[in-house]
Amino acid sequence: MDITFQVSLYPIAKKDFKTPIDNFIASLKEDKLNVVVHETSTIGSGNADKIFDALKKAYLSASNEGDTVMVLTVVNGAPTKQELDVLNHR
């Protein structure tokens, strides 16, 4: 099954919070996930099994560096680009 996801990672009580986030995103890209990085989250799509495996690996790696929160939204019926364009231009 294909899904679309949005994920945000929040390292807790770390002065350098950017490095764990950068490493998390790099891990997702190394696993060949189709992702687009935005200011506050990363959005991607593809095969559910591949995505969940990659997210698990990236999260466990980040959490080994310290306390970490991951917020994840998953949908299996995301709107198409055309539907989004209509919604965004009302």
C-alpha cells in the first residue's frame, strides 16, 4: 500500500538540535525515500513497509543520541496535486 506521511523530529534539551534533525533526514534519504523537507516537517510518500522501516531506523538512531520526540501523520488517501491546488486557491 502506498501512503503519504509528514514527520517532525524534536530532540529534547539539546543545545545543538539541528544536527540530530539533519541526521534523521539524511537517514530517510539514504533509504531512498521520496521526501521533501519543509521548515517544520518533512513530507514524503511511497510504499508503507519501506517508509515505516526507514522511519523506525532513523528514529532509533536519533533517540540513541538523547531524548527525542517524533510526530508522524500518515494517510493512505492523500489528495492529488490538482485537488490541493483547488483547496489552496479558494
